[in-house]
Amino acid sequence: MDPFELQWGEITPEGYDENINQALHVFNFYLLDEVARKYSSIFINGRVNWFVKHLPPLCAHLIRVDTSGQAISIEILNQWRDEVLNKLRKEFPSLKIEMEILV
């Protein structure tokens, strides 16, 4: 089943600032192993993909990922963040997409 064919109803970003046309996404993922990081990346990509279809044109996306309490190196987190952002920016080259990782 294609999730983009389902009727999800109204979109609900954690925040939207109409003055700067920016949506806020906040996640708290378990990221201690490679499989978890892979699935978290897929989830983020799907969410941004869905929101791009429903938010105003060229809406920016600020993604915040809370990793509080997880003993994971900054190097691994930065590498994962860069991979997620590179994929999103390749798919949506005209959008401003940023990610902050809270440790």
C-alpha cells in the first residue's frame, strides 16, 4: 500500500511560521544502531515529502532530532544528519532544509 494514496487528513507540523514560510518537525528517535538510523531517515524523508505536497510553495523545513540520553558519538550523528540532508536536498533542490540534532 502506497502511503501517499491514503487520506491522512489535515497536516500537522509541530510548528509553522508563516512570516518566514517554515515548517518545524521535531522527532525523538532511537539512533543507537545502523538499522534504526536507516528507518529514521526513511521516516523523515517520507514526512518532508508529504508536507511538501501540502504546505505553501517553497516552504522551508527545519528538522530537530532529540537524541537526549543516547550514548552515540557526535561523529555518527553528524554523518547520519549529512546523509539525510543530502538525500532531501537532492530530491528537493529548491527548498531550504536544515536539521539540528539535540544531544
